[in-house]
Amino acid sequence: VQQVIAAKWMTNYPDGNFYPERVISRAELASILVKAFELNRRQAIKKENLVVSDVPASYWAFNDIQIVLKTDIMKGYRGNMFFPNQRVTRAEGLAIFAQAYGVFQFPDDTVNEILASHPDAGLIPAWAKRAIATVVAEQLVNTDPQGNIFPLRPMTRGDMAFVLSKYLQRQNKLPETPEAPPAPK
């Protein structure tokens, strides 16, 4: 949690507490992903703002929601709705994180193989399997000791902090550049 706060990807509440058990909303997820992946620097941001009838320009996360929609990291719903206060399941949160991270285009057999060691893999919605296989393969997801992913549970701030901390650790590990052998004469 402290790493993620230090990176300014998530913050404590005004009372100074993090509240890891609190559930993440779609607006919070949008805001976190814009910061973590610097989505505001992507080319798509130059597009015109999209009309989202349930997110007025005065809404605290309006700009971040516009960015995730323009970059296709998150999608709206029927009738140009975003549902900013709707809570996110772990399947949704992990899949949307993977969308920002870059979903690996594993063949179906590989996706099934990656998820096979997780007893609750059958609960992962079909639309989220490839994305969740990506975060599982990259070891970015927290599970219980039996390997359950709990895809249908609400995603908490603690869950998101875990994923972000693993991603942050990956960013901080810069590979050493090997010495190239001299060219033959």
C-alpha cells in the first residue's frame, strides 16, 4: 500500500486511512489507471470528449473517465452511460487493468492451461479469461493459499493496491544490459 501511495497512484482518505477493504468504483478505477499507466500521454487523448450522460463535466473524475474511454481501456454502457459509482468485480478490475497493461493474445489452450491451477477459474466470465490469464501469467494478482482468484467478488482497494504494487515492482526492476562480446576480426 505504501509503495502505491508513494507512487501517487492511490491515496489515503482525508482522515489519513487507506481502508483496504473498501470497494473500488468504476470512477476510482479510471482515475487509478490514468495515473499508473500515464494514459493522459497516449495519442487518443486528442479526440473530442465523449458524451457520457451520467458523468457531468463537474464530476471529480470527469477527465480520467474521458481518458479511459478515449483510449478504450474502459467502455461505457448502453445509452452513453458510464455508471461511475458502480462497484467493480475482481474479474472486471483485473480485466480492465490488463487492458491498460496490454492483454497477451494467448491461444485458448494456453489461457486454459494458465488458469487450470486456480480452483475457481470456471467462475471467470468468458470475456475476461484472456485478460485474467495475462495478469496471472505476469504474477500480478493476489489469490488465497488454494489459488482462488475470486473473480465475482467486489474488487477492494487492497486488491488493487496489491496488483499495482506488483506492477510497480516490475517497473523498478530494470534489466541489466549484458556486455556484448567483441566482434570477430
